[in-house]
Amino acid sequence: MSDFSSSLSIAVFGEILAIDQLARNRISKALPRGMELSHFSVLNSLARSGAERTPAQLARTFHLTRGAMTNTLSKLEWAGWIHVRPDWDDARRKLVSISPAGLSARNAAVEAIAPIIDEVSAKVGEERMRATLPVLRALRQQLEGPD
């Protein structure tokens, strides 16, 4: 790798990491009281899929250990935002679904963070956002790689 491409790659990844940190900070502060970013992420995933998922599937989706996902799911269940039930076909597994209260909480979170996302997106501009998306997707796909 040439010095130029190495410097370019380091600069790109540095920007991505800075954006990630800043976005997480701003969004976390805007979420409804008691909701963490990890909670929102799981609720949003369940709401968008509209299907039950196993804890293992959710852990893979978010690239987390099963233990970390179990911890998050326990907090969500305690809050009444998800339902966890046994899998009737395989008693060793559980299935997770979003509850009506969880859907309301997720929707409130979307309303709370939408102005932040809209403001930043408007300042950057739709054309630049659209042009950047394929590059970010390609980088993500390369990082995901084969498991």
C-alpha cells in the first residue's frame, strides 16, 4: 500500500470513527428517558422486521456476544418493551418480539432523534448524502466479510 493510499484510508476511517462517536453522543442524549442506544437499536430492528427473532439471531445482527444481547434483552423485557417466549418447536430456544409498549417507545425515540438527523442531513445536502452512501455500504460490506 502506498503512503498516499494508506494516509487516505486512515483519514477516511478516522472520519468514520469520529462521526460514529459524535452521532452516538447526540442521539443518546435525545432518546427518551430510560432508553439507551442499544435498546433503541434492538427495538428498531424488531419493529422493522415485524417478526420474532431468537436472541442468537439478534446477537449476530448487532455483532455482539450472546451474553451482551441477553443483558440488553433482559432490560428491554423488564421495561415491558419486548416479549420473550419459549420456542414451541425447540424448547432450548426463545423467541423475542416487540410489545405494543415497545413499539410506542421506539416510535417516540424516532420522533426524538429525527430532528437531529434531519438537521445534519439538510446541512450536508441530499446529493452529497446520496453520493456517500454507496462508499459507506462498500466499506461496511468489506468489514463484515465472511463469518
